[in-house]
Amino acid sequence: MRSRENERAEDAFSHILCPVNVSPASENAVKSAMKLLKRGGQKLTLLHVGPLQGTSTARRQLQLLALKGADLSGKIHSRLAGGPVASGILDVAAEVKPDLIVLGVTSRSGVRGWFNSITSRIVRGSTCAVLAIPGDGDFGRQHHYANA
């Protein structure tokens, strides 16, 4: 018979990729990713994608976000990547092969907004599960799954 602890560890996502930018939606995504990591995950990679010139702000943001998971020391890693956001996220995902991508989602109205969104491009292009956290959301309250 499996114990509840073993069952949780077996069901956990081993490697979580969490793309971030400077937004409340990203902070909510990081909080949710850390909750999942605490449930038995092995590694969380915080990723910022954008122009690589002047990356000190992005590096600082990654450091501050990682500090929120101080009790998870050694499990949180940060990374910078250049290029367009959606393709940059997908490129890093292809390289590091996460089990799950956790994204913060800002609200967009209508179907056109969804199909033109970065989140939509990640969901369609990903080879792993994608968890989209609403900008004002929390994994504990609401979540939306999409699996490519």
C-alpha cells in the first residue's frame, strides 16, 4: 500500500519552468509554482525572456522572486534568455525539458485576444503540460490546465 506522502511525490512535477516578467500575474505564477514545488517537485526554473541588453533589472527581479522561496534553497534556479518572448520560452523549454510550465496570464478580452496571446502560443507549442494562472488568481483557488 502506498503512503499518502509517496503518492504525492509520485504525482509531483519534477521540473517546473516559470517564465516571469514585471507583473502581478508573474508573481502569482511564481507563488503557484512554489506551492507545486513544495508538494514534491525537484526543481523550479524562473525564466525571463527579452532583450539581453540592460539585463540588470531582469536579474534583480529573478533574485527577488527566488528569495520568496528561501525555504526551497537549492531547488530554485534562474535563467535569462534573449529573443521574442513566446519562442524564447519554447526554446528554453525544449532545452531543459520541464514537466510543467506555469504562466501568469493577464486578462485579454475576446477570442482574438486569446489566439494572439503569448499564453496561447505557449500552450500550442509546448510538449509538456501548461498551467495558466490568472493575474489575480492563485493555484489554491482556481487553475486552468492545457496539455499540448
